Amino acid sequence: MQGVRLEEEDFLACCGSTKFAKEMASLSPFANLDAAVAAARDVWFNKVDVNGWLEAFAAHPQIGKSPSSSHPNDKSAQWSKNEQSTAVATATTSTLEELAHWNTRYREKFGTVFLVYASGKNTSEILEELKRRYSNRPIVEFEIAAQELMKITELRLAQLLAAKLDASATTDQSPGTASAKAGEDRMSVIGAHLAAPTSEKGSQVSTRNRPPITTHVLDIGRGCPAFGVEVRLEMWKGKSRPSFADADFGSWLHLGSGRTDKDGRSGQLMSIVDAADPGIYRMSFNTGKYYAMGFFPFVSIVFEIKETQKLEHFHVPLLLSPFAFSTYRGS
């Protein structure tokens, strides 16, 4: 699959964001699926803005419903139908009615369609996840939905590249040989992707296109990304583990610093390396300067990367208001 070139319309079918499609087309061709997926994650999480995310969300049909016959992208519509096939096959009249009810409640609360990686999930599993995620705060759910859409996009990229292999083999070889070879390659590509760890367990792609630790800041008081927040990343270099009771503040090594942009992203806080150094990290935010009348002069988040996690990606967002903040591990 050396140098597979894909066009903008191909990527639009995979994701639904015009910005995503244009960025990916400009990076094509890709040597293999890993390269395409790594680029897709970087574009989606670091270059596509909120409007691009909403555009992509809107391109997906409601779970439990077939895509409209007037859907602007036939390929995307067919993929959506296939991805929901297990849910449709296991649905009953009562579960479909309950799913429609909760889909309506979700849209009323969050303003978008409920997005979930539906491939292989039955109706009960999807309904359970919908109910669980309905209790999320909008800013948290927005991030989860973006992660689910990227899972869908990765699956579609695998299918798309496999189809390109099929077409290429048919062109270059005799019909009988091409059909057998393309079938083997196609199953190899899709099978390898489906067997790979999901973003929740960390990517095993050997070459990163972003640092292993990233962040963004969302102002949940104003309902928008937080622009201009100073961020600093440090790593513990003391002889013993830091503790709550006795922390040697002089043993923190400064790795990098930055300031959040209009999308709330800090930019690069450390070098791009294949494996992060295992250890304890501290990410600090100058919240007092951002919220002059707020309760927190600064916020520090301390977290640990273990030896078994060093190939994973760690996204540590800050959700901030004048008198409250929260965080979680994203992907």
C-alpha cells in the first residue's frame, strides 16, 4: 500500500468536516494505514475547530435511523448504514421507541446528534451508553463525542484504503490474481486496524506527530475555549516519590510552557518523542491571571505515567470557571 493517494471527497466521507478533508488531502499520499490514522488524529484534535466538529457531527444520522435518501455523501451514508447494522438487527419496537425518546432528549440538551462507535454494538448497549452519557456536562460530552467520531473515522479510513488496494490490484494484475491478492490485502488492513488498541488504551503507532502530553482549557463559565491562559509542564526529578505531606518543590524539572490559542489549545509543551519518560508530571495553569476575580490563583494537576503506558497519549484538559474546575484523562 505504498503511497496511497486519497482525494478530499474521500476524507469528507470519512469524517464530514470540510476542514478535516482539506487538511488530510493536502497530506496525502500515505504510506500505510498507521500513517493515515496518525495524521487524522492530529488534524482532528489539533487543527479542526469547534465549527468543524459540529459540521462533522451533523453529517451523521441519528442512531437507529437510516441515512436520508438525500444525504449529500452516498459513501458516508452507506458506511453509516453498515455501522448500525447490528443495532438495527437486534432492535425491537419497544427498544427503537426508547432509543428515539433518548435521542430526542440528548439533542435537546446538547444540541447535536448522539455519536457513538456503533459497529458491533446491539441496541441495548447503545441505549445504555446514551443514558449514561446524558448525565455529562455539555463541555465534557462534546469532547467524548469528538473522540467517538474519530474512532468512526479510523474505521472508515481502514475501509477506504482497503478499497483503494482492491482497485490498484485490479489495474496492475491479471483479473484472477488481482482478485485473490486484493482480498488478502483488504482483510489484512481492516483486520489489523480492528485488532489494534483503541485511543482509550493508547496508540501503538511508532511515530508520533504530536507530543505525548497535551492539554486544552475550556471556560465552562462562559461556554467557550479559554484564550491566553499560561500553561507550564514539569516532571518530577527527586530521589524519592513526591508525597502530599512532604513535597520537595525544588525537584520539578521544567519541560515547556505555552499560552492557549483561540481554540483553548496550548501548543507544544514538550518534545515529540515515541515514548514518554515514565514518571510523575505536573501541569500548571495561570488561572488567576485569566480570571482576575476568580477563586484560584493557579491550578496544578499532578499525574503519573507508568512504564507500561509510555507509548500512550495523555491529553489532560482543564475545565474552568471562576469558582470551580475539573479535569480528566482524554486521548
